[in-house]
Amino acid sequence: MRHSLIAGNWKMNASLAANEAWIKGFVQASKTQGIEFEGGPQIMLCVPAPYWLQMSELIRKSSLPIVVGAQNVNEHDKGAFTGEVSVPMMAEMNLRSVILGHSERRQWFGETDELISQKVVKVLSSNLTPIVCVGESLSDREGLKTFEVIKHQVDALLSKIEPSDLERLVVAYEPIWAIGTGLTATPEQAQEVHAFIRQELLAKGPLGYKTRILYGGSMNPSNARALLSMTDIDGGLIGGASLVPEDFLKIVSSAIA
Ligand code: 13P
């Protein structure tokens, strides 16, 4: 049985005051909605680097079962890489996870499969969990190239890791056309791609059964339950809706059986 994971990706959205209000809102909503976190999904918030410590401290003080993650990392440990942040720095800040190869990084920062694989290998050499994003564009989907594109991205990643790494790896299927658009893949569309990714993982090794595959792309309180009920959808990577604590909590509660 795979432990489901509900991860918020705040992207470049946060401030000291907004973060404090988010935690207050989440605590309040969990009381109002009567949520029992025990036995529920793992909950994670991937927040901008300047707020890692503040968020960890706010979470600790409110005794919430939430871990903090990052949204990108450099593939080197240290050195002359102005503006970059490394895995050892994240480990020292007690981060648990890092998103890699998000389509926004592929699109705006020119990240290639090769670079993303290097980052994954670096993260796997630490105690952090890599959440590796893959996904097709609208023209890929319309041109019936979804599986070709996903296979290329997943195989590029799998060619660089060991079969024993599959247990710790998390893959996020994020169709680009569904990100921030309000368009969501139907549960069946998402499951079809997740099942395909599962096959690729299993071809690498039997521990592919343990790899969690998250869905991301306009997941919200209304569509979360149907998506999360699919066999190979092991959680969600949530952008916009994770900025609203009440909505994020509703998605969390959709993952509680
Ligand atoms: P939205 O949930 O805003 O569509 O963003 C998804 C995403 O990119 C998460 O990484």
C-alpha cells in the first residue's frame, strides 16, 4: 500500500504575514471541519526558500503534521553558482523533499531532462525525497503524442537512477494544459497516464510498485476525491488551491479514506 501524499506547491507566492495567516486559517479550518490527521495522507508544503524556517517554526508551534519542501535545487553541493541553493543546505534546514523538473522550470529556465536527472541523482544521495514532474503540452496531447512525451521524460529519469531508488522516488504527472488553467484531466485521462508511468517504473524494477505518482493540474476541492480514488493516483501536487488553507485542507480530507 502506498502512503498518499498531498503536496502544495506555492510557487513564487508567500510573505511573512500571508504565511502566518495561512497557518492560522489551516488550524481554524481543521477544527471547523473536524479533521483527524491520524492515518491520513502525508502533507507537504513546498514554499519559497526565504520562508523555509518561518514555515517550519509555525508548523512546529501549531503541532500540524506538515513537512516543508523546496521547489528546485542546484545539482552541485557548493561553489561559485551565484543565486543557487544546494541539497546540503536544504538538509541542514530539515527540508524533506524537493520538486524537480516542474514544467515552469523546463519552460522558463531551460531545464532539460539531462539536467533534471542530475538533480534527481544528487537529491537521492541525500535524505530528501525528489518529486519529479513530467507532463505533456496541449499540442502534444492534440497531436496524440502524450505517451511518447511522457515515456521520453520518464525514461530519461529512470536511466540515471538505481532500481533500489524507486521506493523513494515520487513522480508527479502534471499535464501542462491543466496547470493554472482550471482545466483538469478527467480521472480516467489521468489514470491512463499514471498506469503508463507505473509500467515504465516496473520495467525498471519491482520497487516501481512503491513509487508514488501524484497528479497535478487544477486539482481543487471539487475534483480531488474522484482523482485520488484512481488506482495509480497516489496523491496530488497542488498549486493555486494550496494557497487557500480551507481548500488545501479539503483536498487533504479527500485523501482520507
Ligand atoms: P495548479 O494547481 O495551480 O494548476 O498548479 C499545479 C502545479 O503546477 C503544481 O505544481
